[in-house]
Amino acid sequence: MEHYLFCFLAIVLMFTQKLIAADGNEINVGAILDETCRIGKEERVAMQLAIEDFNGDNTNRSLIQLLIRYSHREPFQAALAAKELINRQVKAILGPQSWEESSLVADVLGSKNQIPLLSFSDSAPEWAPERWPFMLQASPNKYAQIRAIVDIVQSWEWHQVTLIYEDKDSSFAGLMPHLSDALHEVGAEISHVLALPPFASSSSSLSKELGRLKRRQCRVFVVHLSFPLAVRLFTKAKKMKMMEKGYVWIATDAFTSLVHSINASVFYSMQGVLGVKGYFPDNELRFQVFYERFRRRFRSEYPEENNHEPGMFAVQAYDAMKAVVLAIRESNKGGQDLLEKILASNFDGLAGKFHFINQKLAPMHTFQIINVMGRSYGELGFWSDGLGFSENITASGATYKSSMKDLGQVLWPGGPRSTPRGWNLATDDDAKPLRIGVPSESTFKQYVAVEFDQLQNSTSFKGYAIELFKASVQKLPFYLPYEFIPFEGKYTDLVKKIHLKKFDAAVGDIAIVANRFEYAEFTVPYTESELVMVVPLRSKSSSKAWLFARPFTKAMWILIFTINVYNGFVVWLIERNHCSDLRGSFLNQMGTLVSLSFTTLFSLQGAKLHSNLSRMAMVVWLFVALIITQTYTANLSTILTVSGLVPAIDSIESLQASDALVGHFGVSFVAKYLEEVLHFKPRNMKNYSSPEDCAKELRNGGIEAVFLEKPIAKLFLARFCWGFAIAGPSFKVGGFAFAFAKGSPLLHEVTEALVKVTESGELQELEKAMIGSQKCVVNQEESSELEDETFSLSPSSFWMLFIITGGTSTLALLIYVFYYKHKIQELGLVHGIVWMLMYFDVVRRWKHHENQLSRAQRLHANDHEAPSPRNSSTTASRIVNSSLAIDSLP
């Protein structure tokens, strides 16, 4: 049914065209195409459909006739075709596809003929409109796809790409600078450029060029080739096993615009290829109508083609022809008037908005990201200029991301699981090991030491930086051959040698400095990133009146006093019954107890003791006292020997105010930092080539301070461990790192390996070994004035000794109490009886005395003799004597 309908419409169209032609309103429009390629075929069918749409409109009183000539992509043939079309009095010419053809056709047309030329080349130079005012660029500028490719490279953290282009393609002249600059902005670069001969590249020459690429380091290839040559390239790469794991292929719009026309066998050779493809809205009704019409016409005219779908070139050709016929409908004059009408075109075409800016079609800003997989290709998402990546581009639901990783899983060559790192070690026959420059003039040989053995004619490289680099290389997941090369000169010059390709990297005590990033890139720093000030020490001026108490803490002194009093009390209590010196008045006994508590610390009184219990307590007490006194003496001696040193300078301001001299080492960046950042005067700065000279000047007052990087300061203080210290504030600097060429893929790998070395503890062990290898150099004349770090001793250092002596004294006291308990009880009973008898005797005699007085009062006259107190006194005296006798018992 559709076939009959198509035939009917064709007959009606032919009849209408004949009627219009009979009226004499036929207008010729020319086209210069290349029908030998898919692009020319699609453009021819699309332009025919555009003219049919115009001629089929009954409101148009003119008939457009399309005159097609073929150039076979030869500029000379295109020029001949243009002359022929001029003779046929065409109003406008569309095509050709390449810039070489377009420029020559424009020269043929010139300004005299005033025939607008709508070129399908997308690479017209900026000066073209001035030279050829009638030439318009009807294909949108696609330079934005370069930024899309760069964003892909940045998303997967690749740092080098190889560009493959067709040697005859003049558009490369415009793409190359854009690609190079854009890659540079994201820290990447074009490592190699391969120009392939056009069209009929022989299989042997293509294999040779791919073989060279395979042996190189870079594994990320950006392919900017015509469709036929790109197909041959991918097919040959598949045979040479360059479509396997580790490789990355990114194709530009020059190839992907025709990817819909590839058959399944070609897709098999392209598995994993990424592509940046120009986008046009293919879900609108007008495109669906065009799609069906195009497929039917293309199938009928080119049945040999495997796929009949329209692509980007077809919709652009349709829009260009539509702009021409609309302009002709508005103006039949041609020439300048027709050119102005075409330039004023502004409509929604099949490929998007159609309008000119400075005689060029508005550039394309949206591209599809495609991924070849299986028997076709998949659309991963979209990239929009200035917005980034998104899964869709609808006005309401689009979410843009800066990284392509957010688009989902990508099928890479060799499998989807692992992202290619984008590089591999070069395997050229003439490939050399990595050339690593090593500074031979390092001030501190512990970091880098370059030694030449004249007998064996060899150079050895040692030091902390060398060992650390070797440890990092061992952490790499691949074998990395390298060789160390000594370098004499300034460190900045060493970094410049990397930029000049004399070295591939540099290893040593190389500081990260801002101006060096112009020539190289650095790993993460492997040392502390600080600049510090080392100054000499001087004695404190503070009072030393209480210096004698510093060996012990307050708690320690209180505990010593308490245990001494306690031990003295125990000995006094046990010995008081055996020694008359321990008895007497209360004050006398207290003085004796205190004296006994402390004289034991300085004299031995074991021979004067009478009880074994007191001797036991005294022996342990003397042992502890001996240890305490010896410890006190040693600690106090140390404090007196190294008493109170402080930094002689504690601030930068004091140095600047006193116009003092300061030092720095060798060819480091410190001198520039002191002058430009810390504002020291150059005349106040001294450069030293050896640590010994610097230390001597510091001691003698030649300089007041020396400024060193923190790791260097550690080495300096480890070697000169007496009399110097870090003082004042520290200043953030870059630290030491390894340097690599800009864009080197090894930078990321070595940085990751260096982090692994740090996390495993190897870096700390290497640093400890370096610091520990330093032998302390002491100035004997000043050693007595230097202060070491001291600590007052606390009870925690002697708690076991105090428990022993306290426990022993307590045990002796308990034994004494329990052993003599019964004697104490007996003495208490006797004393009670004596005092009771004395009480009753006194009461009896007192009552007897009262009775005698009463009797005397009753008798009045009787003068009796009073009772004599002699007997009472005698009795009392007898009782007291008995009591004293009892007290004298042992």
C-alpha cells in the first residue's frame, strides 16, 4: 500500500513541476558532492527531499531544480564542476565537503558572479569571510567536541594522549591547537602525533605505524580520521591486539557521524571504542517523517548500502537546502539580495537551530558520548559545553556532572571491569631506562650522597632520598627500569633539565617551590613541610634559691618526712624501756623522737639498739634511706650541671630589630624565602656549605640563627646535639619531593607507591635510621653549661621501697604490742590494787580524824592529844614506794 502511495505522490509531483516549468519559473540550484562515499550519498538524498518539499508546496510559484556535480574529493574536479554550474546559471551552490575544495570553488566563483556558496566544510579559517564574502559555512563548527574529549581524559585521570589524524585533512590545523591547549589546562598533553596518509593507506604501512604506537608508552588514542580510514585503522588494530585491556580509543565526530552505517563485522573490531558524536533531536515528529522518507529513498537509490538511516550529514544538508529554497521564495533576484536572505535564516531545522553568525553556522554545543559494544553502539549519555555530562538533556530532568564516571559502566577494550590507566612502559628496541637526575652538591649527605669510585670507574648513589625512591619503585605494580645520573648545579636548574627532556625525573632533597612547577610536577612531599629557625642556647637568669628541692616533687618530700617520723616513732616506742635517754619529760621525748627520725639517714645506730624488732625496722629503713639519698644526690648533681638553658633568640622580630646576621645552607631556595618573604636584608644573610662551619659560627656568635627546612634541622640537631635548639615560629613551605616531567603517567603511580611506603611504616624506619646514624658532636668547653631535659622524681618511682620500709616498721610494732600484752596487763592490775589501797587508807584515816574532832567538841574541857599523822604519812610513803618498785619492773 505504501508503495502505491509513494508512486502516486511522485506522479503528482512530476505533473506539478511540469506545469510550473511551463510557466518559465524554473530556478537552478547546484551541488558539488562526492557520491563515492557515504557522506555524499546522504547529502544527495537529503537535498532532493528538501527540494521536493519546496516544489510540493502549491504556494510556491517557482520550481527548484537540483543540479548535482561530483568532485570525488578532488579540488580540481570541484573547480571544473563549479564552472559548469555557473554556466547553468545556478542561484546558489551547496558543498563541497572539504575545505580545499570549498576554497578553490570560492576562487572560481569570485565576487563577480555573486553566487552564494554554502560549504559543508566545518573548518573554515577566521579570515575566510573577508576574502570570499559569498561563501558561507553551512556546517556547524565542532571545536566544542575537543573540550568534550578533554573532559573524558580528565574524568579518567589520563595525562597523555596520542593524536592520530589524516594528513590531508586541513581541519586538523584548527583542531590541534585547541586540543593541545585544552589538555594543558587539565594537566595532560599530546605525547605523540601520527599523521596517516589519506584513503588508500596500504596494509603494510598501517601495520608499521600501529606497531610504533604499540611500542610507545601512551595507550590513549584520539582518532580524527575520515570514516573509511578509521574503519581500516580499527580493523588493523584489532589484528595487532591493540583492542585489548589497557588501550583506550576515542573517536571524533568525523568518524562517529557515520557510525550508524557500520555493519556488524566492523563493530566486532571496535569493541570498547568511545566516541564523541554530534547530537540532533531525533525524537521529534518532523524528524520521524523525514526518517521514513529518507530510508525509502536511500534504499531505492543505494541498495548496496547495509544501513539506510540518515545521519548528521543528511540532516545538515537538508537544513542547508531548506535555507536556500526559503531565501529563493522570498527573493528571485539572486546575488547579494539572495545572500542576505540566506544569512537572515533563522528556523528550527532537523539538526537544531539554524542561523548564521559571521557567515558561519552557529557552533554545536551538545554531543553524544557513545560506546561500541556488541553488534552496535550504546549511548552512554551527553556532554554539553559549559555544563558537563548528563544522562539526558531534557530541559527539566537533566542533571549535569563534571565527570564521565557518573554516566555509568563503560565497556573498555578487553572488558568493562578495570579502567585503563592509559599508559604502559615503552617497549621500543631503543627504549632506555628512566633517566633520573640526582643532585651531587647536597649539603647533607645523609639525604643524597653521590660518590665516584675512580678505581672501578663507577658512581654510587646513597642516602635517605635514594633509599626511599627505591622502596617506592618496589611498590609499583610493574617493573620500572631506571638509572641515576649525577647533576652538578642549582636545584632549579636540575628541575629545568626535566622540562628540557634531559632527565625524565629528579630524586633528592628537592624542595617543592612554586616557580619550579613551570618546568615539572612533584609527588606528595615525603618530609615535613616547614622552615624552622635553629639558635644557640644560653643559661637562664632566674633565681636558684629553691634549686635544692627540685630533685623531688612536693608529694615525694611529704612522703619522705612522714615515713621518717613513723619509723622514728616505732624505734622510739620499742627502745624507750631499754634506754634512759628516751625517757624524761614530754618535750624531751618529742625532741628525741624527731632527732632519731632523721639522724638515721646520716649515721648508723644499729649498735645502740637493744631490741631485735627495732633492729629489723632500722635495717630496712637504712636501706631505703640509702637509695633515696643517693638518688637525690645524683639528680641534684645533674640539675646543677645542666641548669636552665633557653634559646638565645625566640622570634624573627628580634633578629630583624637587632640587624643580626642569619645563615642558610647551600643552593636551596631558603635564601630567596628569607629575602622576599621574611624580609631579611641580603647583607645580613650568610651562605654555608658545611654544617660544621655553620655550627661553629653559631657558637662563636658569627651568626645569631640559621634557617633550615625541618628535616634538615633534625639532622643538624642530631649531629650537634649540645647547645642548639629550634626556636620561634615555623613557616609552611613545600617540603621535599620527587620531580617528574609534566604530564608523566609515572607521577600518579609513584605518588601512590610513596603513600604506600608511608602507610607501611617504611618511611619512618628510614628516617629513624638516618637520624640514628648521626654521631653527636659535643663542644667540651660548653658542655657543662648545657641543660638537658630533667624531671623531678615523684613517689611513683619509689612506692615499692616505701611499702617495704613502712610494712617492716608496722610489723615490728605489731609484734611488740602483742608480745608484751600480758606484761602490760599484769602491770595494770598491780597499779590498780596499790592505788585502791592508798585510797581506802586515806579515807579511813580522814574519817578517824573527823571522829576525834567531834569527840573533842563534846567534851569541851578535855584536852586530849590529837592523832599523830606520822602513822598515816608512813603508810602513804610505804604505798608510794611500793608503786615505784612496781614501775621499776622490766
